[in-house]
Amino acid sequence: MSELDKISSIFDAKIGSAKSNEDLQNLKTEFFGKNGKITHQFKTLGSLDPEKRKEFASNLNKIKDDLINQLEEKSSEIENKEIKNCKRPWGRYYVIEDNDNYKIKRIEVNPKERLSYQYHMKRAESWTIIEGQGVVTIDGLEKKVSAGESIKIDKQAKHRILNSGDTLLVFIEVQTGTYFGEDDIVRIKDDYNRI
């Protein structure tokens, strides 16, 4: 195995085990230093004569772009898996997991605020209240809910939740279906003029 193959192999193993952008930044610093040139050291590099060392360095920098591209792709992959925090006029939500078959969110509703009265064409939802109290409306029927209770919302069922308390209302939403994009929200009524 050539020295360049060793570098690629070591890099592949390290990038494969990176779990955060901090890991990737450390890997970038280890391999490219502060000057942007590949700096990873190998025992045999010091034993090469000056001409071969110059040739090796030239070949090494040719693979630099490929390694940088791998870092950028891995960074995007990690960002897509990290929890996304989205602020809304009624509070905020965090995407905990986004998969082809389901999406899981933590939703926080501010006191006396409510989500739009809406439905979805391509997904059903299950809500488990973990903190606070509220009023859930499904197809015009209201039900009071509090921590520990769960609600099932079928596809195309009109629904909303109101935080009826004076503290934060928090629930876990599990979406199942064929599509989980925010553009699969059909709003019927909205307190924030988003129809």
C-alpha cells in the first residue's frame, strides 16, 4: 500500500467515525493544519530523499480536494441529523429524528397560544403530552389533555392544540405516513394570518 493509499485509508476511517462538526473540525486540523496543506505525518516521509519528498508532497496535495469534499459531505450529513430548532409564533419545535418512514418532534407551545387548525394529506400524527396542559381539537371535538396523555390524529383529520395553562405545554409528536414536509399543512384557521 502506497503512502497516499495509507492517508486515504486513515482519513476514511476517521471521517467514518466522526459524529459531530467538532469531530470534523478536529480531523481537518489534524490533516490540513492551519495553512490548508496536508500535514499528516508518516514515518517513511522523513526517510525519502528531497526529490521524492517533493514528488510525494505534490501527489499528496492532488488528493486534498477529494478529502475536503468528503469533509463537506460529512458535515452536511451530520447537520441533517442534528436536532433542528424552528421558532414559530406560538412557540417552537425541535426535529428529534427525521426518517423515510417517520418524523419525531418535540413541540413547545407558549401559554395561551395555539397551533393553526389544520390537516395533513400524507401523514397521521400521535401526540404525547409530557408537560403542561391544553385543549386538543380534532374534527371540531375538544378534549382537555395533560402530562402523560396521548392523542392519535388520523390522516386528513382537522386538528389543533391550545395551551390553556400558564406554563409551557410540551408534547412529543410522532408522524407516520409517506411525506413529512412542512408543505403538507393545510391550514383552515390560523391566529397568525398564515393561511
